[in-house]
Amino acid sequence: MMAEGVNNNGHNNDHLSGNEYEILDQGSISRFLSECLEAALSVHTFLQTNYSKSNQQQQIVQPVNSTPKRGHPLDESGRSINNGRGRRKYPRKGIDSNAHKQSQFTQQEINLQPQQPSSSSTSSGERQQQVINQASKNPLHASDLILKELQSKGVLIKKFTLIGWSGKKLKLGVNNKEDYATLVGSDKWSTRINGIDIVVAKPKYVPDSFALVARYVPRELEENFVSNEKQRTIASADRIKRIHYSYQRRTDDYRFDVKHYSEYNAVLELGRIAIGHSWVSITKFYPGNCLTYCTKCWCIGHLRNKCSSENKCRICLENLSLDTPHMCKNEPKCAQCDGKHHSLDNQCQVIKEYKDQLKEDVEDAIQKGLLQRLSLQEKSPMPMYEHRDQDF
């Protein structure tokens, strides 16, 4: 009986430890391990051995920084001798080790590039000043880049004849009406030139070179009627104003601007337009001699940038302050003669003498060849009408 029992146990052990495995559910495994303590001990030893080997392999694969930050000495295996106090056993939530490694690798790639001023150490105003200083070293090169960019987009102009700085702005200009109208009317301006963001500020006014004059308009016609008649014939006509003369005239002249260059040439070639039942001639507008006056103290003879006075009101000439708002009394006072009129009024005797002297100086400069006077446009002949009987 005793030998037979031993043989049965040996037969069962060979069956369980052979090449064939028996699939058991979780409940059967738990009962088996609770009944057989030796099997439970073997399973525990097996799991502990494999878990320690997997940890060693992960530590070998994980890269070690060349200069690791540590506050404790290391043993022969590379582990810290610290007992673990003050360190987290598990990583914080939301932190991925792979993402952390990738961020370190990305930071190394950025450091390989040329260093640029960071946003934390350099403000936006300083970066803008650096760009301005870089471009101000060669404004001619900047204008050439802008010109090439415009020409590549079909905006054909000759060249820029005015290149200079106005504060932090690069000012560009041309000396003919055709190029000016092309630049102002174009919407193909780039917002980025040579890696620098730019903002194009077009002039909000129409220069005097686009102004025309409707001459010999009957005085009985009202100013609103004349303006409406001009806008019916010339679509881009703007700023229609009657010219005030210092002497009495039987007819009036009206100055107006024409924004479109093609329409400006068409009206000038036509020579006449109809206002009501009258044909009036159209000529170019020739501005008079400009006064040199200061918009800070409103005196003549100098400009604002060379004035040492404080800002004054244009009407009452009281000092202006940024801290307190100015309440104008609307009582005109002249800065030239202290009279009860505006500072640039033609009634002022000082202004009259200044204009007379300016006119003499201009005539003298023309005679010496320092200035050139533009030739006036010849008046177009009156149209000839022929009466034919078959027409009536």
C-alpha cells in the first residue's frame, strides 16, 4: 500500500511537470497554491527572480546623462546610496518619461542653432529697435528690395527718388504723378520683406500736383450746384472749393482734386467741362509761394523742430499742457502783431510784408537761375460752330 501510494504521487508529478500544460481557472490555481505550500514558494521565487532581471535590463538601456545632478554618492552599480527619503517613489501624474526625453532632445537641437534673443530677456520694443538699426545701416538696400518685390508682382514704376528716415519709419517717394498714382492705387504691397514684417502707410491726402482749376464760373451759380455738376462729369473729383481773391471779380474759380491719374489726364486734355449751361475751362493748379511758419508758436520764419517755445493754441495762443485740458476762448490773437485776428491771416500787416518780400526773393532766384518757373498751359481756343440748314 505504501509503495503504491508513492508510485501514484510520482505519476502525478510527471504529468504536471512535463511538456503538456493543463489550463486552469483562477479559482483552481488559488486552491492549488493554498493546498501545496511548496508550489506557492516556487512561484514566489520565480516571480521575484524574473522581476529583478527585468529591472536590471531597463537600467542598462536607460541613458545616463554625462553630468547628472545628484546630491548623494553612488555605489559600484551606479545606484544612489540614499535611503530614498526626500524622493518620489512614483512619477507625478501627467508627466511622461518619453515626452521628457523628447523635450531634452529638442532643446539640444535648438541650442545648436545661432543664439537669438529670447522673449524673456528682450522686449518687443528692443527687438523692433534692433530691426530698425539693422535696416538703417543701408536704407538704399531696403528700398531696392521693396522695388524688386513690387516689380515681381506687376507693379511697374521707375525708381524711388526719395529715401529717408522719419523717426522709426522709412519714407519712400517718387517725383512723377504716374508712379505716385500706381503706388497709391496698388494693393499688391507685401507685408514681409527679407524676413522683416512691414506695415505700409499710404498718404491720406491728394498732393497739389493732382489739383485742377475750373475757371470763369458765373457768380450766380451756387457753390453746391457747381460741386454737384463737377462730380457728375468727373467721378473722382474731391475737395471742391472756391478760390478767394483779394479783389473783386465777375467770375469765380474753383479748385478741386482728381484722385485717378487716367481721369486727371482725360479732363486736362478735354480742356472744358459743362457746368449748368456754361462751358468753363480747366487748367492746372499752380500753388503760390508757401509761408514758413511754426505750428508750435505760430510765428513765421522758422519751423517746429527749431522752436524753443511751448505749444500754444492756434486761436488764442494760450500755452497747452498735457496734464490739463485746454478750453479755448475762441478769441483770435495774432502771434505776429498781437492783433485780434488769426496768426496767418492776410489782414495782418506783418504777413503782407513777408509775402511781398518772399515774392521778390523768388523772382530774384528765378532770374539767377536758382529756380525754374513752370510754363503756364496755353488756353485752348474757343470751339467753332457751323450752322447748317439741314440740321434744323
